Amino acid sequence: MPIAEIIAIGTELLLGEIQDTNTRHLALRLRDAGIDLYRATLVGDNAGRISKLIQEAVQRSQIVITTGGLGPTVDDPTREAVALAAGVELEFKSELWQQIQERFKRFNRLATDNNRRQAYIPAGAIAVENPVGTAPSFIVEFPDCCVISLPGVPREMEHLLEYNVLPYLKQRFELTGTIKARVIHVSGLGESQVDEKVADLETMKNPTVGLLAHNGVVDVRVTAKASSQEEADQMIAGVVQTVLERLGDAVFGYDADTLESLCAQKLNTQNWTLAIYACGLDTELHRRLQHIALPKLIFETLEDPLEFETLKKQYSAGQQQVALFLNLKKEDSKHTLTTHLQSPTKSLEEVRAFGGPPLNAPIWAANVTLDFLRRNL
Ligand code: ATP
């Protein structure tokens, strides 16, 4: 199986001005195609540095994909950098220039001399026409590696990847396999408790099982390499079933599911509204609840812990309303969260403690609250 790496080019990425979403998209699509991705690097708009990186990459990988830096200006360095790395000159391709001019004509504009720059690609490269933008792409074949340069604009990059690059890679490397993953979301158990229950699965080679902890939620990722999507699905399903049997109702969802979406689903099914009275919490829980479809949400912040006690005693449950009273206390470096719930069917209280980094306490408190809520709706 070929090994790939990604090089995302753009000084604005290094300055933190834009987020590198192209690498994520490329990584997911390479995974789906069964290609192992070993590295992803960010580099600024500097032809020398990019070229050095490409020279290193072609020594260790069979596929190198660059994104960005193919624009028409002098500071778009990718064409020059790839040519440098390959030890060739840039070559003018009249058919690319023709395509660029035609594209401009379609939008009633004239291509400039700058755009002509985009018709130059490294000598001997395979030109890849760009039907959704002006920056053509190209593939340079090294003896044991292919360097594929794609535009930075996500829509253009995604289009060329789908319709040109992946078909090229499938043919060149005779790819028939796939890598698929399923993420099982767990709450109410700590990472070490989950680890204890699935430790033997974590030593498997295929599918692989890995844990990722998020302060109150643990993800169990099951990844399978197989020759078809169906085979991968089957391999994953077996392991998911085992994890489910071992973790029981600590499993609350899969892949894009979130604790808040599960709570919303349960509230909506029963036609209950939610009222939260929170003391000592920051905005994390409120922010997450605002991103889901709830018919009605009351969220009140209490300044004084005494108010928490008084309010929960005085509260009389509405017919269709769930009330949650939350009190997050910090003592030394430990956080304690009291969650008290009154719903049309029950009234109960729980106290949980958190000893992790204080900065993570708000995320933990939000997850613990949502876990408490989803278990008691
Ligand atoms: P074009 O000539 O079509 O502009 P380009 O290859 O020159 O393409 P860049 O100039 O590097 O691309 O980037 C153009 C825009 O694309 C950036 O301003 C940014 O909005 C977006 N972009 C670039 N790289 C990335 C990336 N890695 N992730 C997400 N967006 C990106």
C-alpha cells in the first residue's frame, strides 16, 4: 500500500489567519481510498523551503500532495518549488494557456499576463485542467513517487482531487482497498475505566482500536483496512458490537452524534422543554445547547450558590418541563459539580468531582451535565 504525505502551502496558514481545512479533507479522502497517510506539513510561501520539503518527502513517500500556492502572482511559489525539487525548468503549456483564456472569456474578462504564469508547469509534468478555477494543477512523476500539486481554494482542490487525482492514484497504485473508521462515543466512564474494559481490543492489528479522552467523554475509534467498503463495515461491526457489550449504556452515540443532540432528541420526543439554573459555570454548556434544535430553552445564570439551594427547593415541576440546577464549586484544584434534576417523572441529585487541569473544568462540567441529563430523560 502506498504511503502518502500532504504539504499545505501558504504563509497565511502559518500565521493562523486561515484554518487548514484542505489537509483534513485530503486526509479523509486518502483514508477512504485505502492510502496510508504518514505526515502532513504546513509551510509558508517560500520556494526554497517548499522545494527542500518536497525533496525530503519523495525519499520516504510514494504520494506527495501539495495544496496552495498555484495562483497567478509572484508570491505563489509552488510551480517553481516543484520544478526546483525535480531539477527541471518551468515549461509553457499552450493548451493550459488556452484553457485559462477560455475560462476568463466565459466570465467576460480578459486573462492578464499574470495569469499566463499559471500556464507554466515543471517540464515533463502531467497537466491537470481545472474546470472550476484558473489555477491548473499538475503531477510530476519521480522514479518512486508522484508529486501532485493542487490549488488552495478548497472547492477547486476538492473537485480536482475527486475527478482527477483519486482516479489517477487508483490506476497508478492499483488501489482496490479502503480504510474506514467508526467512532463510538462514551460518557459517564473515565478513560482508564474504558481502557480497562477494552484493553485487549487495543492490541489488535486490523481493525485497530484507539481511545481519545475529551474531559467527560471518551471516544473509541475502530478503524479497519479492507478490500471493499462492505468488508470494512463488517469488520468494524463485529468490534463495535463487542465494545457495546462491554461498555453498555455508557455508549451514547456514534460518529457525528453528540451528547447535546441526544438530549435534544429525547426532550423533543417527550415534548418537554428545558430550564437550566447554573451557578459557577461558564458559557460552554449554554453555547452547546444553542447549537441544537430545542423548542424552548431557559438558561439562567445564578451569581450566589445560596440561590441554587433556594431555587431548587422552591421549584415546582411543570407538566412539560425539565429543570436542571447546577452548581460548580472550586476547592483548591478540585472541581465539584452538583447536578439536580426535576422532570415530570423524577427528581434526583448527583455530585461529581473533577481533578484534571482547571482550564478543562468547563468542558468537563458541560459533558457531565449532558450525560446526567441524557441518562435521566
Ligand atoms: P488560486 O490561484 O485559485 O487562488 P492557489 O493555489 O494560489 O489558488 P492560495 O493562493 O494558496 O491558492 O490560496 C487561495 C485561498 O484558498 C486562500 O486565501 C484560502 O482562503 C484558501 N486556502 C488555501 N490553502 C488552504 C488550506 N490549506 N485550507 C483551507 N483553505 C485554504
